[in-house]
Amino acid sequence: MHLNLLYVVACVAVGMSCGSAKAEQRIVCPPAVMSDQIKVQGPPGWAGAYLPDIKLKLDSAGARLGPLEQEGVLKGDVIQKGDTVEHKFSLTGGVAGQLDKWMVCTYGGNVYLAQKLPSATEECTVTYRRETDTKANPPYAMSAISCK
């Protein structure tokens, strides 16, 4: 028993997890962005506006590395499993450990909301499920995001 306590103290002292699994983080993108939440700033002498009362629905999500303005979009791996598609993004290796990590939710094709991920995040998976309506466009809807 004394050795177990010593092991735990040693693990804590050097910052090790001592065999415990990394906690999975669930991310939920807001389902939509309203146009009144979007600010358009025009050049001097111009007024910016976005169409009023427009709801931009959630299209997709993906992982990015580095400053958001530089669009360090990761390609990821796509895995089809029956009625689901998983899009896996690896956030390790190379310079990934030195860059900010983000989960980016996309609305209307070109509006983004981003959530910064903990630097220890190694992988994120975005899961899409086939819509039950055969006329749905797109045929898949995002159902879950998990990172670990």
C-alpha cells in the first residue's frame, strides 16, 4: 500500500497521468447564427450590412491549427460506416504541438464560430449521420464532435 501511494505522489510530481485515460471533450456547435449577430464593416465612406432576419444553419465543422485568420485547415481522414461518416483530425506531430488548436463550426458556407481547444488535444472526430429525408440536401447532418 505504501508503494502505491509513493507511485501516485511520483506521478503527480512529474505531471504524469499514471495510466488514466484522457478525458473526452464533447463540443456542440450552435445550430444556427442569426444575421443580426454578424457585423460587416465597410471601408471609409461605406456602410456595411448583412441581410436582416436571416438564419444561417450549421453546415459542418473541422479542426484548424494556428491563428484563425490564416485558415490552417486540416484535411483529416474520412471514414464511412453505414449511415454515418466520421471525419477524424489528428492534432499531433510536426509543428502541431506549437500551434493553437481550434474546432471551427461553419455556417452558410463562409461564416465561422471557433472554440479554442486545450493544447493537449490530440484528435477530434466530427460525426455526420444520414438524413432520414431522402430529398435532404446535403444528405448528411452533423451529429457529434468529440476531441481527446
